[in-house]
Amino acid sequence: MMRSWRRVRIALVAVAALALAGCGGATVGSSGSGTSGGSGPACGTVNLAINPWVGYEADAAVYSYVAKTKLNCNVVSKDLKEQVAWAGFGTGEVDLILENWGHPDLTKQYITDQKTAVDLGPTGNKGIIGWYVPPWLAQAHPDITDWTNLNKYADQFRTSESGDQGQLLDGDPSYVTNDNALVTNLGLNFKVVQGGSETALIQSFRQAEAQKQFFLAYFYEPQWFFEEMKLVKVNLPPFKEGCAAEGPGVACDYPAYDLNKIASAKWVAAGGPAVELAKKFQWTNDDQNAVARSIAVDKMSPEDAAKKWVDANPDKVNAWLPATS
Amino acid sequence: MATLAQPRARQWRISTSRGVVGVLLAWVVLWIPLHGINTLALASSELTPLHTWLNGLNEAVNANRSTSPFFLYVIDPIRLAIDALVRVIQGLISQPALGRPAPVLGWLGVVAVAGFLSWAFGNVKVGLLTVFGLLFIGLQGLWQEAMDTLALTLAAVLVSLLIGIPLGVWAGLSRRVERAITPGLDFMQTMPTFVYLAPLTLFFLIGPASATIATLIYAVPPVVRITAYGIRSVPATTIEATESLGSTRAQTLTKVLLPMSRRTIVLGINQTIMAALSMVTIAALIDAPGLGKTVIKALQTLDVGTAFNAGLAIVVLAIILDRVTTAAAARADVTRAPSPREHRRRQVLLAVGGVLTVVCMYLSYTYVWASTFPSTEIGIGSAITRFADTVTDWAQTNLSLITAGFKDGITRVVLDSVEALLVQSPWWLTTAAVLALAALLGGLRAVISGAICLALLIATGLWSDAMATLAATIVATAIVMVFGIVVGVWMGRSARADRVTRPVLDAAQVMPAFVYLVPFLALFAASRFTAIVAAIVFAAPVAIKIVADGIRTVPAVTVEAATSAGSSTWQLMTKVQLPMARSALTLATNQGLIYVLSMVVVGGLVGAGALGFDVVAGFSQGTLFGKGLAAGLAIVLLGIMLDRISQAAARRARDAR
């Protein structure tokens, strides 16, 4: 009994000491860290969808940075897959998608039929889709970049997944592909294997380059991975208008995509500085790659990466801003 | 008795295994002339009318969501209630609340409260584990993310228990209810989350409600099942005794059934928490805040180190929650009343601890240093990140040639043959063979469930993909069982092996698959085998744990008798311990199968193709939504079919004994 009371007393003293010791330092909320009162006109809130790839994140980082620092907007980022993000236009939870790759089905559903979304024009980025080989392979066998020579090497491209044909690895199913039709129509002795994710493609390229393996895969630009490894594109028969861009008859390369911005119809109708910025936001593949490189390779935070690029490119940024300011 | 029954059981086993071998031989022989016809193959971009119809479903929801009364009066209130619950918990521990820039409880408060509760409901050991575990996460530099994850997990678990425990009690009291809800529970556990994640945001919008509901769909079944099991295993004589003493039904429930099954129910809660934590990364795809986002972002740049660091924080959270609930279950089980003196001492200590906790809470509410976890330079996060990077780099450069050869060998010899048999056989031949096997192993009931599932599989239009997935599942489960038996026996026989291995198994179960997919891709390329390896990592721990438990329950007397009769260790294992743990082995196989199936979609992300890829594609492209949904259904059907056949087989084996 006595012992335990002594212990209690010691504990109470300890508590008191702790409380006293703790009572130093800043208190929560005292340092006036509320919303930093801006001087410009009110801009409101933008609900910005962040689709899961680094190039998109580069777009979003720069847009957010400019909107926050130059226009005093409140930007709420939401990490979402494309389908979910588009559905957000209908439910009013998403205002803006900054980098859209085609998606004719979603365009029809939300822009044409439901009219909850509108096209805000191109981002200036050119989406290039095609078949790529690792750099060592293009160096060792320069003729491999011509599709007519692919069959000559088909045996070397064999894997446990493609049986006695060469393997063409496809990646994330989010992107458009006609590879099955292409392989058939071009008479290639290859089999399309579904890698299932961008991760699978990039890791396979790294491994193939490190171990000098034959490897052919579906890939796309702009993409941060090009900052790490300069993949070489295989030349398919060039794209011509009318060679059946999609569908079973296709026998030519993919067309270049103009990546575009999609926004909520209601948000655009309401107007405001954030909408104007979204409309004017345009840059090149090199611009995006520079920011993507900062994020993916140099491991900078998206904000720091955006600041670095904005500070280095005042002219481009000023062109997006209202002329008067 | 035992000596009489023995030969009959043996005879039954021999005749069954002869039958199985016969069916398989006949299948292979018939395959030779018949393969390649009636395979019901469907190209990856092709759709059936069913798939197109399912696409329309998605659009219909989309069109009606703002006008339909169902949305206004059913869905919206649910969404608002869950949103409110999550925001309250977030305001408490993770997000700015009450007009302040910080949550109500800062890190010091959370550590103190969690430590105190673990000690009060568990014991001193788990209390310390909680304190050090949480501090470890803080030092990893992930306090904020971990609290976001914890808030969402707690909300999902709370709602799960609110639904699950009453439902479980009801199912425990009535066989009919149990039979009615079991298919629903199977469905919730095996339907891949990717299938319903996008539609969920149409119903419950993008926000905490969708993430919580996605999590609870997966997390409710364990607590329902285990609670029902707990209620049911209260001895009938006890219930009769109380009823004969004049108790009402309500009294029997609250005074006898619930207290007596408390320990089992806590284990159910434990499993529900684990299931909820395993959804962290997937929920991040619809903007659920927390550690899952860190993993997904890191994966975009293949940053294994950062993903591993975040994954490790999830593992630490899981181990804390697991050990605390297990300790709480053990305390619930203690029937011995403590002496008055002990009781008093404990109360005094608890009171002191309580005061200390309140002081910490106050400090963390008021002062910045106790509110935001200090970001120190000695943070261990970067060290863990670098360590994980170094290990992966080393493995990728030095092991990949060996592992690639291994992959090619297994694929060619085992996987390709099983897949050829299943995929290239005409559908009617496969159906006949599967039903014959079901009849031999499980009897009439297994045949009926098998026939229904196979018919529905054909209706999904994805027969060929389903067979490819089934082939990979069979190979993966076989390997899982090899691990299960080898490691499980080792663990069951040695307490030290158990102590060393168990945390590793826990980690393998909770570590998000996304973390180890990158190194696996480097080691085994984008292939079906990589998917199998990922499934083994996830499923083997369960099988191992069940086998180890089975071995341990073999009575010590039996083991001693065998040893004194001169059995060698090998004889002891193969002739005594394994045969006596047979029911554990069948349970391990059953659970191994189900866990392997739950990794089918992850497999689709690394080159497995088939149903997993169909689901992934359906999640990414609107035009393939219907096909993805059908593929999800096909996975559920495969799961139910394998489960029913293996359970019927287990029952039969038990009855024959």
C-alpha cells in the first residue's frame, strides 16, 4: 500500500514536471498561419483531377502553382483514375482535367450526350504512340527500327509468354492500342502480350537495357522515362488519313495525338481567373519533360519542380495570365 | 472403434485417388484429338452482348443519379452520415479541425491514448509495442499519412462492426440466415475491388464515403463469419441449462452466448481490421488520403524505396492493431478473477496512466511541438528508403539471370501444360472432367454447385480467360501448399521458428503488393509467373499459419507415445503429425485458393493476362467496363466453385474417418 502510494506521488510529480516542461514553445494556431490574405480579386476554388502519371502531375503542378501564387486561387487536387475523374464532371466534384489522351467513349458520354463537360483546347503537348526498343538494341542492330526487318529478328524476341513467336509487350490498358490488328495486318510473326501496367513496361525496358536483351514494347511520349533512357521508336508504315485510324483494317502507325484539357461545363460557364488560366495553359513536350524530370528523376516535390520551371520561364507564364496584371 | 474405422478410411482414400488419377488420364487422352475445338476463346477487344448490356448499366446510373428518389432518399443520407463520421475521426487525429490548423490530438496525444488503451484492454507489452510502433512511424516521416490511413481504417472498421456483429449473431442463431448470406459474403470477398471502385464514386461521389464503403465491402465478411462461428460453438448443453432456468431469448444472448463467444468475436474484429488495412492502396485510387497515396505516387516513378517505406508503415500499423486485439481477446478469455489486492493495484496504476494520458492530450492540443511530429534530421525514413533501394538493385543485377531461368523452366514444364489442358480442351470436356472430379471428391452436392458455377462461367462469355486464370491459380495454390507444409510443420514443431517467422508472415500479408511488384518484374519479367509469385507471397502466410496451428494441436501425449515407440523425426512428421492435422491441411488449401484468387487482378497488372487483365482494362476504359464486370463475376464463380468442391471433399474425408 505505502509503496504504491509513493509510486503514485512520483508519477504525479513527473506529470507536473512534464506539463511544466511542455508549457514552453509556440501554441497551435498562434502564429497567424491562417489564409495568407491576398490582394488580388477573389478567384474561388478549383477541383483539379490528378490522373496517375508523372507527365500529368507536371501539368497539374505548374497550373496549381501559377493559380495559387499569381491568381490567389484555392486549388484542391484529387488523385483519380481517368474514368472516375470524368464521372466527377457529372457529380460536380471535378472541375478540370489537364491532360486527356483521346478517350472517345468518355468524350461521347460526357461532352456530347450529357453535356456536363467541355473541351478546353490543346495543352500543346503532342502525344506520340508507337513501338519502341531499348537504346542498345537500336545501336547494335540499326536496321531493327524499320518494321520490315522485325520478322528477321522475331526468334530473338521470344519469351516464356509468347511461345514460338516474338513478344510485343503492351502496357497500361488506359491507352489506345490496335496492336493485335497491326501485328496481323503487317504479317508480323509476333504475339501481343498484355503487360497490364506502365510499371511493367518501364521495368522491362530497364532490365532489357541492363542485360542487352531483345525487347519490343508499346510506349508513348511525353513520358518522364525518356529522361532516363532514350528509347528508339520503330518506324511502322507512316500514318495517313484514311488508313483506318482504329479498327480491324489498320496497317499503319498511330497518329500523333493533340493532348487536350477537359473542364466541367458549369465551372467554365461561371468563369473567373482560374478558368481563363486553364483555357490559356499551353506548353511544349520539352517543357513538360523538364518538370517531369524534376519530379521523377531528381525527386523534387511537385511544388518545387513547378516553381523551378515557372521562375525559369516567365514569358511563357505571363502569356497565360490576364494582360492587365 | 478407431482400429475398425482405420481400414475403411484407408480404402476410401485409395479408391478416390485411383478415381482422380483415372479421370485426369482420360482427360489428357481425350485432349490429344480434341484440343483446339469449342474452346470459346474471345479476343481481348471483343465483347459479348452481355458485356455491352453491362456497359449500359453504368451509363444508366450516371444519368439517373441526380433525379432518382433512390439516390435522394437512400444513397445520399448514407453518404452524408459516413462522410460525417470520417470527418469527425479525421478532425480528431489527422486533419485540421475546430477552426485550428491542426487536428484536436497531436502526435503526443495519439501516442499516449493509443498506448494507454492498448495497456488497459491488452497488457503492458502491447502497450509498449503501440507506443514504440507509432513513434517509429513518426520517425519514418509518415506521421500525417499514417494518421489519415488510421482515421479511414477506424471509420471503416467501426461501420463494419456496426453491421457485422449483429448480422453475425443472427447468422449464428439461425442456420437459414447463415445459408442465405454466405453467397453474399463470398461475393464481397472475392469480387475484385477494381470492378466496383469506379461505379462506387457514381453512387457515393469522390470522397471519404466511397473510400470507406469500398473498404467495408471487403472488411465486413470476416467479422460476420467468425461471430456466427463463435455463437454457434457455444455448447448446446450450456444454452439448454440456461433456458431450463427460465432465461428469455434476450437473456440467453446477452448473458450466455455473447460473453462465451467474446474471444472468438474479438478475433473476428482482428480479421476485419487486417482486411480494412489491406485496402489502403486501392482506396487511394479514388482519392483516399494516407499511406496508400504515397505508395501509388512512388510507383509512378518506380521508386521502390519510398514505396517500401510507406508499405512498412502500413505493416507496423497492422502489427500493432493485430497484437493489441489479440491481447484484448486473451484478456477477455481470462476467467480467473484477480485477487482484490492485484485488482486495486491495477486500478491505481490505470488511474495514474489515465491522468498522464490526459496531460499528454492537453499538451498535444495546445502546443505545436506536441501537435505536429517534429521532422528531425535523424529521421529513419531516408535510411529505410536507401536500404530498400540498395537491396532491390543488388537483387535485380545479380539474381535476375537465375530467376529468369527458373521462371522459364516452371512456365514451360508446369504452367504451360496445365494451361494447355484447361484452355485448349473443348468446354464440354473440361466441364465433364471437373464434374467427375467433384463427384469423386465431394459427392452430389459438390457436383451441383460445380455445374451451376460452370454454366454461369460460360454465360459470362469469358470461358477461355477463366480457364487460363484457373490454370495459374492451380499452379500457385500447389506451390503455396508446398510452402505451407514445409514452413508450417517447421513452425508447428519449434516455438523459436514460430517467433522468428510470424512477423515476416504478417508483413507479407499486409505489405501492399504494389511495393514488391517492381522488383518482381525485374526478376521474372512481365509474365504469368510473376503474377504467380505475387500470389504466393500473399497466400502462403495464411496456409503456413493454419498448418502450424494444426500441427500444434496434435496432442503432446500422442507425440510422446510415438517417440517412445521408436519413431524417427521423419516418421513422426509423416505418419503422426501430418495425418492428424489433415483437417488443417484442407482448410489451408481452401484458404490458399481463395487468397490466390484475390490476387488475380494484381497479377493482371504484371503480365498474367486473362481475367485479371480484363478487370484492369475494364477499370481503365469505359467501353470495357461491362467486360471487366463480367470478368469480376467469373473470378467470384471460380472462387465459389473451388471453395464448395474443396469443402465438400473435406467433409467427406472427415466423415469417412
